[in-house]
Amino acid sequence: MAEADNSIKQPAAVGTTERWSLKDLKLLLRFEYLPFAICLPLLEAAASSRPLTIGQISGLVGIATVYHIYTALLNDIVDLPLDRTEPGRADYPLVRGKIQPGQALVVALAQIPLAILLTLLIGGDLRAYAVLGVAFLAITIYNVWGKRLAFPIVTDIVQGIAFASVALYGSVIPGPLTLLGVIVFVSVVVWMVLTNLLGGLRDLHGDLNFGVRTTPIQFGARPHGQVIPGRVAVYAYSLQAIMIGLIGLALLYNEFGYGPIMWAVVAAVMVALSLIALRLLQKFFTLAHDYSKMIATGQLQMAASSGSFILLLAPYMDWKLLFTLGIVFLGAVLQYNPNPPLPNVHHP
């Protein structure tokens, strides 16, 4: 255990005068995940089939941004002891002590009144405030207790509900919830559960060292030789199959009103993307011996899965919404890292 203890990075002295950089802000606020957060309410807004004003779109982007900041900061505050042992986190301001946990918590909590104010400005009704409350409460439960409860699958679902509630916010602002909106909501829950499973394999080394509970660990995954039991893969394929089924349901119901030619084109694109997502998931598990390539493949798989819903709805969207989503998704793709940092491995 001595090796593990020696690897913990000591924070800088309180009150450091080290100047902040753009990179520091990017790391502190986890900008690499921000495009995903912004996509959520915009997708639900698209599913509502009502055109949005520029002000409403800006408001949804703002809500997603403040929610993302709250989520990222709270997660890093809770996981700080673990993050200090991971080389990939060495430059993070909280790990370096450039900002103290108490200061970060103040910034995080400030996002809640900002979200309420934005909801007021874009004319949100009681439903909007209720959905926002569920989103903040659920992600708080996940961040504080997510890796400590006996059944991590349950907390994975709680996290999925948290982000799906942010998505649902985009539906209640323009108008009533539709069946297509329900499909998007459920799809976000399932996608987040799958993402958490792949992320749990990414963080397997550190999580085991700290004795926390995650779904891969509960299923018997171990880092030495990157042992991934078959039941982990079966669970992942099942989640991906549910997502594919939800896309198929949306196409069969055809609330979009696509004509025969457009329907056939969209269906063909969805089949192609589904096959790509399945192939990338298969490749993810075959690369268990090569951590860096495995995680890079996981990033591509998550992009293919999430991108399918943007393309599914694309011909159905108002041009302003489609343009915004396109820019946001492009930003996410440009941040793809083919060589993620290796974990810090401590052998017993």
C-alpha cells in the first residue's frame, strides 16, 4: 500500500497566486463534456416539433451550461482524493490546489439560482422548474453516493434520469411532451447507463484502489490484464440493443411525418449507424489488453450512439436548432482524443 500512498499528489498551498489560464478553466469546468450537455435539451426541443426563437435556444444552451458546471464541479469535489492518484488528473486545478474544494463548491451551488433565473427569462412554467429540480437532485445523489451504494446499476440509472431530465427541460419549454419526446428521454437514460459502464472500465484501476463500487467492478471486471467478464459485454450489448430498438420505434411511429423517400433514407442511415455503434462496441471489448486504444474506441462508440439521434431528427428540425446542434456536435467531435492518458496502476 505504500506505493499507492506515495503517488498521491499534494495540493498547492492555500491562497496560491499562480495565474489562471484558459487550459485551467477548461480542465476545471470539463469543457470536453459540455457539447454533450448542450445537445440534450436541444434534442428534446426538436422532438416537440415546435420552432424555437433564438432567445429560447440561447436559454436552453445556458441551462445546459450551468447544469454541466454544477455537475462537473460537484463530481470533482467528491472524487478529489481519488483524482489525486491518477496521472491523467495531475493538471486539474482542484488536484493542484489552485482552487480549494470550498471555493469550487460555492461556484457549483451558484449555478442553481442561475438556472432558475434563466428559466424565468425564457418563460418556463411549473413543469420546467419541476424537471430542473429533478435534474439537480438526481445528479447530486449520483455524485455524492453513486460509487458507495451496494447496487451501482441503480445509481447509474439515477444518473441517466438526471441527464434525461435536462433533456426533458427542452421539451416542456416549447410545448407539450410527445411520444417522440418520451423516446428521446428513455434513450438518454439508456445511453448514460452505457456510457457509465464504459467509463467505469476506464476508471477501473483507481476505483478498485479506493474500494468504491461501480457496475464493472460488481460484474467482476479487474484491471490486471484488463479482465472484462463476458457478462459485462452482454450487458453493454443489451443496452445498445435497447437504443437501437427505440430508434426503430421512433421510425415506425413516424411522428416526424417523413414521406416514403425521406423515411427510407433516414432508416438506411440509422441502420448504418447502428451497425457502426455495435462494431465499435465489439472492438472496445477486443482491445481490453490495450487500455489507450480501448478508451479511444469507447469515445467513438459513444459519439456514434449519440449522433444517431441528431441525424434521426435532423430533417424534422427547425433550421436554427439544426444549425446549433451541428455546431455543438462538431465541437464534441473535434475534442476526440485518440491517445487518452494511461491510468496509474498499483499492484497489491
